[in-house]
Amino acid sequence: MTPVLFSTLPLSKAMLANLKTLDYTAMTPIQQHSLPEILKGNDLIAQAKTGSGKTAAFGIGLLHRLDVTEFTTQALVICPTRELSDQVCNELRRLARAIPNTKITALCGGKPMGGQLASLECAPHIVVGTPGRLLKHLTKGSLRLNHLKTLVLDEADRMLDMGFIDDIKTIIERVPKQRQTLLFSATYPDEIKHISASVQNQPIDVRVESRHEDSDIEQVFFEVEPENRIDALLKLLGQAQPESCIIFCNRKQQCNDVARELNARGIAAKALHGDLDQKDRDRVFSQFCNQSCNILIATDVAARGLDIKDLPMVINFELSHDAEVHVHRIGRTGRAGARGHAYSLFQASEMPKVIAIENECQQSLSFKQASDIKADKDYRVKPEKITLEINGGRKDKLRAGDILGALTAAKQIAGSDIGKIDRFERLSYVAVNSSKAALALDLLNNDKIKGRIFKARRVK
């Protein structure tokens, strides 16, 4: 397909200039097929894989219709998880740089109601949230949607899987009937068709190939005995020596057990699952993304909705019970044209699952024995950076530039020594090269940022 440029769309000069600064020049297939229809105001039902650019597709569309002089909530994006909500919020804020004074608020469970209530006192232009928390605010009257122009259901199939259908229907009953409704889904089961028929008006149907090309991801399945899974895992890590890797487990306790085993062997690994509170999940995910932690052991909370770039490898410590979930797991790697590797451990009794996965992937899979894994050395990759936690965030008006400036002002630390900076409501995380971590910590704890002292500590 010949690339189509964003400049061919009827967007404002400011939006096009901002897209250029974000290095958004040519549209992805989902953007190419959906954005012209969204900009026309049509309802849309779209199928596209994770990482296809769908957030920018609906984000540009809803921002195009926004009137920032009107202090009402004009767009609502419903997401299945807090992680996806945060990812969508961050992308919308980047896209909204072209539109001054745009207020975007996230309303998700697991976070205090007080801060959200305060944020809603002056109606945000765009709200992104999870069904349960959105419904709670609607019931309290703190969220008003009577001026809504655009409704987005993101990863609708995942919301069905999680049992949110009744909450979603209740939310939709409270929004204007005259609106644009955009529905995005990675898969297209009959239930999605039924939802579309009940909430959309003659939607344009957009299908984009949802599977990776065979060449994108190398899949290999290793048959193991249950008691040998950890040994096989360690050999895979030793053989591949990945800079970063996600290991998927089916249970929360299993994540904790695997993380404990790896850490005992000196491997920087963290567990991510639903039993962690939001602050801990933010911290773990920041450490993984900023290269302070090489290995993330996760339940399927990480299979979708987490913005992980340049992930070279995924390992299924156990096979998912659902073949579609397996596809989403391995879809974390092999993105944006990069080569990815997905290795799965299974036992002989799980062959029906393997066959279901092969049918879902529509390709022949490679099978080996655990004894075929050749590892002549232990996993030796060490984190490049250390994460520092600062007790200030977005609510404190603390910007990434403020943190960077505080660390580099004395010219003892170069900008190249500073890695990813993540800001949350009341906390921020900054990655610093290991050799500069002690100095950075001293600077943060003894110098003021924006006229204030913010305490910092090293995250272990």
C-alpha cells in the first residue's frame, strides 16, 4: 500500500505542524482507512491490532471537532484497563499540543475519588476512563455528558471479556443520541456486532489485517516437563540474552514466584499483576520501560494497553487458556517492522491449546524439546539505569523539563545521563545512568525545583 500523508487531510495548520514534530508523517493503514471517515463525522467500527496507530486515529478525529472555548465535556473514551486509559491520555495530550488550553482528565478505578472530583469541578473537554469509575461519577453527578459530541469504545472486545457490557450500556444511556460513536476492537465476535447495532448509526466498517506478518515474529514452542519450566526459562534467557523481555504467566502468584526465582539468581525482574495497587503498578512499569529492570513477569493485564516500544522478546511461561490472548501476548514484540521473538513453554497434555493457537495464527509453528535450548552461559544483561522516585507529580505542576533542568543545571550530570521521565499525579520517576545515580539523588534532595524541595529516593 502506498503511504498516504497526514497533510492530505483537512486538518488545521497547527495540528499538521504538531504531527510533524511527533514524526507522524505517513498514516498507518488503520489511520488511512478510518481518519477520513472520522473527520466527516461518520460512526465507525474498526478492527486493528494493538500498536496499529488507532489511538492517534480517533484522537486526531475527536480533537478536530473540539471547541476549547466551550467548557463542557465533548469527548469520552472508554477503556478496559487503567493502563490503557493512561496510555490513551498521554497520547491525546501529545496530540493536543496544537490546541492550547485543552483539558484532558483520566477517571479510573484504583485512584482516589477526591482528586478526580476536584478535576471535574471545571468540566474537562475530554474524559478517558474505565467503565466502573465513569459510572460512579455519573451516578454522583460529578461527570456530565449532556454536551458530548464523540464517544469512543476502545478495545471493545476486551471490555466484553471483562464483563463491562452492562456498565457500558448504562453509560451510553446517559449520553446524547446525536453524537459520533467510534468503536475499536482487535477481534470481531458476534457480541461486537450486536453492540455496534445498538449504539451506532450506519457505521463505516473498517478492517485492517490484525495479524503480524510471518516474518515479524519468530515463534518457537518448547515441550517441557512441569518441574523443569524454571530451568527451561533460565536457559532461554541465557541463550538469547535479551535487553528486555516480558514473561507471561496465568496467575498472580505464579508471577511472584517466577520473579523471586529470577531475582535470587541476580536477574533484575519485577512482577506486574492486578493485586498491585496503582502506585506500585506505575512504579514497576516505569522501571521496565526506562531500562532499570530487564524482565517483566506479568499476567494478561500487560497483554494489551501497555505502551512498550522495541521489545525484542516475549516468553509464555505457561500457555494462555485463550488462543486470541496468545496472539495479543506475542503482539507485544515484533512491532513497527522490527523483528520479534516469542517462545512458549508447554507440556504434552496442552497440545489441544497449541493446535488452537496454530489455527488462530494461521501459520505452521516450530516445535522443539527443552533439551534443544543451548545456553552455555547465564543471563548476564544488567540494567543500564537506576530509577529515582520524586514525591511530586502533575498535581504539583512538576514538569519533565523541571526535573531534567534540576539534574543538569550544575553541569555535573549530562542530559545523555538522564533517561525516561514519567510523571503521575503525585509521584514522578526518572531514570539515571547507574554511575550518576548517587549524585542525582543528592541534587534532587538538596536543591529546589521550582522553588520547592521535593524528596527523592532510589527505587529498588
